[in-house]
Amino acid sequence: MFMEKSRLIKIRKNLGLSCKEIADSLCIEEYSYRRRENGKTKISNQEWKKLASILSVPFETIFEAERVSIDNSKNTIPEISSNHYYSIPKEMVDNQQEYINILKIEIDSLKKENLQLKEKLLAEKEKKYYI
């Protein structure tokens, strides 16, 4: 079971958009969209990007990673073994990798901005020193 998408719901409502309007923009049925918002159906990365575009917000503003709990009661490995193996869906790994890539880009951007600001500050200090 996935989790309700509270950020997505809040932004949609703040913009005064109905589930029907969003569903139409995604070319899906309203009930299908509601299932995504309520966490009953996974939202694909492609749909997250479309939603960000429809709502005119950055991807990071609405994106909420799927939270999935692992049920250890179905573990078939004997109790004496300390090794536990779990199968992680490829979509989850891809989703996490995409999010990591977005964060790396943001970090690089912030590093560049920080460097520019340091250089500007240094130039201003040198300017005052020579005056």
C-alpha cells in the first residue's frame, strides 16, 4: 500500500483545480487519478513530471517518494540465518536514482552560486582595501 500524496493534493486544491481537471490533463479517468492521490496506485516518474508541468511547479515541490513497508512475516529464510534478502521493485530503485540525480544537480548549482558569492565578496573586500 502506498501513501496519500498530501503535497500534491494541497497544491491542486490551492490552485482551485478538481481531480477531474487533472485527470483530463493526464488523459486518464478521474477515479484513476483519485487512486493515485489517495496512494492506492503508484504514480510513475513520467506522471510526476506531467503533474509538475500541469500545476506549474517544480518537480521537487510535489514529488513524494513511495513508502513501502516490508512484511517480515512472509520471510522464507530460516530464523538461524542472519542474511535476509528482499526484492526491491525496479521502479523504486529507478525512482530513487532519479531523485538522487535531481539532488546532485541542485547541489552542483548551489556550489556554483556559493563560489560566485564568495568571489564577489572577496572582490568587494579587495576594493575596500585599496580605497
